Amino acid sequence: MPQTPHTERHFTAGQTVRDVVIGMADGLTVPFALAAGLTGAIDHVGVIVTAGLAEVAAGSIAMGLGGYLAARSDAEHYAKEHEREKREVVEIPEEEMREVAQVFQSYGLSHKESAPIVEALAKHPKKWVDFMMRFELGLEKPDPKRAFVSAFTIASAYVAGGLIPLAPYIVAGYVKQMTVGNALLLSVAVTLAALLVFGFVKGRYTGTRPTRSALQTALIGSVAAGAAFLIARAIS
Amino acid sequence: MPQTPHTERHFTAGQTVRDVVIGMADGLTVPFALAAGLTGAIDHVGVIVTAGLAEVAAGSIAMGLGGYLAARSDAEHYAKEHEREKREVVEIPEEEMREVAQVFQSYGLSHKESAPIVEALAKHPKKWVDFMMRFELGLEKPDPKRAFVSAFTIASAYVAGGLIPLAPYIVAGYVKQMTVGNALLLSVAVTLAALLVFGFVKGRYTGTRPTRSALQTALIGSVAAGAAFLIARAIS
């Protein structure tokens, strides 16, 4: 009886896809909302483009650099805890064995049932440490080389996303017939389309229903832009 | 021999602290950088305040609502996978038992060593499913009620953080003697102080050295603000 490969059925997005999604979700939303908000208050395309691009620079750096430093801290935290477990497995093996048994007891296994695996693990100290890291502490081994690539991917996706809603305003700076109002309408149309497509694709990768993901993503952008518009108009 | 409680030594931040950190990190950084950037291009305090508050509205909603919907999707993804595992444990138990054995083999245990635990788990189908969720799929059971609280906490922290760098500009709107340049200097001083304190406290909760965390957080804010300033000045 032929069987389809069973292991691949639980699809999870690759790391790069995840980074693109993180950066682009915010990049499409916040500069869009900011530019739309400012249109409610300021009738000057140059100011809106300046604010939008300043936001794209600030947001992409905050996300990228922030993510990079957080990933480095995670890697160091992991290394520190790994050292500690390594030491404890040697220095207080009974205590660590009790902890392994506790992990299994929380899954309904009696002390007697978990005893063989506790003993088996104790024979492989290196694997034992890995086991404690993952199952006692819930820590996954981070890839130190990924931090930089990940930061760069997130920041680039933010910039790419942010330029979409700003493009109509940039064009309006050069085309004299195009008013700020026209630029806003075009920006809303282009960005809603981009949010729908992005949400749809994101849904396919993350396991949410694509149509629903598309609508949710467009909703976040719309609510954020609407709130920014109302606040900007209220102040000015 | 008295022993200090061993289980609490691996400190991880509580959920609320984590949400405040997420919201405030971006809230302190992006509105600060945007306002500083605009000061490089626009000599008009009202525009900077409008753009800043519009950004705070957009950013807090994008983070809060985005987080809320993502948490709900996660909860549904978990429920779906949980249903599937529950079904598979009944329908293809041999396959699932092979998967449990694989998890343990990846930790260096032989088939014989892992056999007792595989059999023991098979006797407790409910716990077996929980085990597969966590150890095969790496999914933690999400708390559905947390999504809303979490979203609200992140958004509030973003607003609270964002008002700090904007406060000097808001004051400058009322105090005629205060120029945009004064507001920028005051905003830089107040925000750098806030970033240092925030980074320090964050470090204590997340396990990074507090001094280093303080400097890193201030660095992210400074680089983002510097880039926004240069870009805004280059365009205008």
C-alpha cells in the first residue's frame, strides 16, 4: 500500500518567508497609515513624502537592528543556559534525572514508566543536555549566522512594503496635475490591493485560510490608517 | 542539607512584561526617530506633532490589532493540529508510535531504550496527543483569553512610549519661546534617558546584562533617529 510521506504534512513557513512577512506586514501598514493620516491634516505632498520616508528609515532600522541584537542576546542566553545544564548534568546528576522524570510525569507517565528513559538519557550526557534545553527549558538552539541575514531580510521587506503606499505621493511631487487628494486615493487603492495579495500569500504560508488572512491584513491597514487620519485631522 | 528551590533558577519574563517590552521598544524608538527626522527638514512644530501622533496611532493599532489577530490564528492553528493528532492517534497509532520513537532517537536513544516510553504514552491517548503537540510539532497551547489583553498591553505600551519623545514638541507648540531646535534637543535628551532606563529594566527581565541592554536600546534609537534625520534632510 503506497503511503504519502507523513512527515511533511505539518507545513511551517521557512525562516526567510517568516522574516519577509514580519517586515512587510509593518512596512505596508505603518507608512501607509501615516501618509493617509497626514493627508487629513497637511495639503503639502513634500511634507508627506518626507515624513513617510523618514518613517520607513526609522521603522526598518528599528525592526532590523532590534531583531539583530535580540537574536544575538537569545544566542548568548542559550549558550549560558547550555553551559549551566552541562555543568549540572555532571555536578548534580540526581537532581537533573529527577527533572527529566518530572517532564514525563507531566505527560501522565508513572515514575516506573519513565525510569528506563531517564537512565538511557543519563548514559549520553551530550544528548541529555540537548534534551533538557528543549524539553525542560523550551529553548531551541539559535543559529548565530542567521541573526544578520534575518535582520537584513526584515529591514528590506519593510522598505519594499513602505515604498508601495508612498509611491503615489512621490509621483504627485513630480506630476503637477496630481493633487494630494488624488495621491491619497491612489495610495489607498494600491496599498489595499497589496495588503490583500500579501495577506493571501501569507495565509498560504502560515496555515491560516488565505481569504481570511487577506481580509484581516487589509483590515489592520484600514483601521490603522483611519485612526491616523482622524487623529491628524483632529489636531490640525 | 537545605537546598534552594532548583526549579525557579531559569528566570523568564512574564507574559505582561514581555508585551510591555515589545510595545515600548518600538513606541520609544519610531516616533522619536520620525520626529527627529522631520526636525531636519521642517521648521514647523505643528506638523511634527501631527505626524508623530499619527504615527503613534498607526503603530499602536498595527502592533496591537496585528498581534491580536495573529494570536487568534495561532490558537486556531493549534486547535486544528490538535484535532489532527487526536484523530491520528486513533486511526494510525503505529505511525504515531514510530514518530514518538523518532523524537527520542534524535536524542541518541536506541529503539529498545525508547520502547517502554512509547508504549506507556500509547496507554494515555490524551497525554500522548499533548506530547506530540509539544515535542513533535513544537507547538505550545495558546491561551485564547490572553490575545485581547496582550494586544491591549502592547498598544498601550506603544502609546506610552511614543508620547515621551513627542512631549517636548507638544510643549513647544504652546510655549512661544521654545524653538523646534530646542524641542529636538529636549526630545533627544528625554528619549535617550528613557531608552537607557527601559533597556536596563528590560535587561533585568530578559537575562541580558542590564548595562549592555541599556546601551543597545539607546543605540537602536539613535541609529534609527540619525538615519531618519539624514533622509529627511536629503529629500527636503
